[in-house]
Amino acid sequence: MATSFALFGGRQVASNVRRPASSRVQPQAPVVRRLSEARGRSILPQVAAAEVATKKESHSFDFNTYMVDRANLVNKALDDAIPLKYPETLVESMRYSLLAGGKRVRPALCLAACEAVGGDISVAMPAACAMEMVHTMSLIHDDLPAMDNDDFRRGRPTNHKAYGEDIAILAGDALLTFSFEHVAAATKGASPERVLRVIVELGKAVGAEGLTAGQVVDIKSENKEVGLDVLQYIHEHKTAALLEASVVCGAILGGADDTTVEKLRKYARNIGLAFQVVDDILDVTQTTEVLGKTAAKDLAVNKTTYPKLLGIEKSKQVADDLINEAIRQLDCIEPAKAAPLVALAKFIGYRQN
């Protein structure tokens, strides 16, 4: 059986997601296997080349190779975590978006934080997968007509275009709830107290104090003039909260003390806000083909963004300052162990999609 490939920002990622039975998938969607042919087997997405070049990358740390290796480990763990089963339509829809590729930044941050404090990444892998499940849920729901109303994600039809709004909503719900189950049931080698702390961090990141709150304020701010304080609230909650949880949960599962956890929390908050500032910039400077999603979407719905309030150059400076402040928080970790977190911060600040 041939593996199909999709291009994401210049790299090839093998796709193992299945074509839904529904005819809603548009012709340009990747050709994938029928469910009857897939039972008992799977082809994992293997990242062939990384889109992870960083500005002023250190010669002593191969970030591209690191991200390829981490993405492949995470992709296998995600594939294993949600095997095909009845009802097939629901599970196919979950896998369609979960295994669609992407940079796997949140899982990579979780695993890097765990290793940075001396932990074993196998302990943090369920939490890393949970971060990607929650992130994928947020993308599925964010793309719905009632939200951002987007037709494309990661270079192909969004989940509701492939499966319909009803199944897309339920697939997102299933991914969200399973993320907590997966952390609780699959985490091995950490104390129950630390696992509980991870579950609390994840809940805060996605609920009314995190992602959901940011999304609500974002929706209610469309076609309104809002200030920098409201915009920062949106970005810190809608985007940064889950990135913060990714880092903090990795550190907790790696056995970090409270002081180190809080330093890494500050690191994560800075890169999390920088991530969305850069997203705002890319929305008006890149094409749909490069982004893998609809470009200039914020302009189309008259959203307030950092470039709209500050201009592109000032927004770039804001992102630079946030990344530099994030890296300063890593002074409690020896440089060799901190190298992946430093490189991830630079990638987030200087990425092109």
C-alpha cells in the first residue's frame, strides 16, 4: 500500500489518515487508505525534512534533526493512543486532524522541559500527546463556521469540510476528554501527586482560565477597537496558556523542584505570547501556500492584531524581546540540557509559518 504525502511549508510529511466515508472531502485532499484496508496496520507520518531553521542557530545543537526525531516519536505515540475502532467515523475524524502533520511544537516543549530537568521523556510522552490532542481540538473547533469559518488547515480541508460540522464538533470533544484520560491512564514512572498536578495544569490551560477564555474574548472583540491590554489577554489565554502547560507539565513529570518549575513557567509565558505575536505578523506577510491556512484571515474579519496596533516592525521587536526574556529564564539549567528549549524559543520567534 503506497503512503500518500502532503506538503507542509516545504517539507513532506507522510499521511496515514483515512479518507472519510463522507463525500465532503474535496478532490485535492490527500488520497488515503480505506478503513477496511487499514485495520490491524498503520503507516506513521514520518517527517522527511524539518521546517525548523532558527535564527543564529548554535552549531553544537542540531535543531532540525532534534525536531524530526521528536516529531516521529510523538506521531507514533499519537497513532498508538487512538487506534481505529467503532464508531469508525468518529475515530477517523479524530485521527484526520490529529495525524495531519504539523511541527509538534507543544509536545516537543513538553519533552524538552522534562529532559532539561533530568527526567526521562517516556514519562512525559502521554502528557506531550495530550497537549497535541487539546491543540488539535482547538483547531477543529476554531475552524468551524460559528468561529473562524476556515476551509483549510495544514494545507487541506478542515475537519468540518471533510466530515461535517456535527462530527467535527464531536471529534474535538472526544480529543479533549481523552487527553485527560490519557495522562491519567498512560503516565508511568511519576508519582500520583505529580500526575495530578499535570491534570490540574492542563485543565486550567484549556478551561475558563485559559484557552476557552481567550477564544471568547477573541470572538467578542471582532469588529471592535480593542487596546493592547485586551489583545495581550487574548493571546496569553488563547495561545500561550497551552504552551505554558506543555512546558510546566514536562518539568513536573521530569521531577523539577518548585523554583525551577516557576522559572520554566515564565519562559513558557514569554514564548507563548511571542508565538501569537509572530502569528499575527505572518498572517499579513505570508501566503496561504506558505502558511498552510488562509492568509490575511484576521484582516478579513477586522480582528485587532499586534501589527494593526503597533505596525510590523514594532511587533517584530516585541517578539524579539519576549524570546530574549524567555531564554534568560533558563539560567537555572545547564546549557547543554537547556539547548533544545533555547532553540525552540528561537524557532517560535523567527519561524516563517
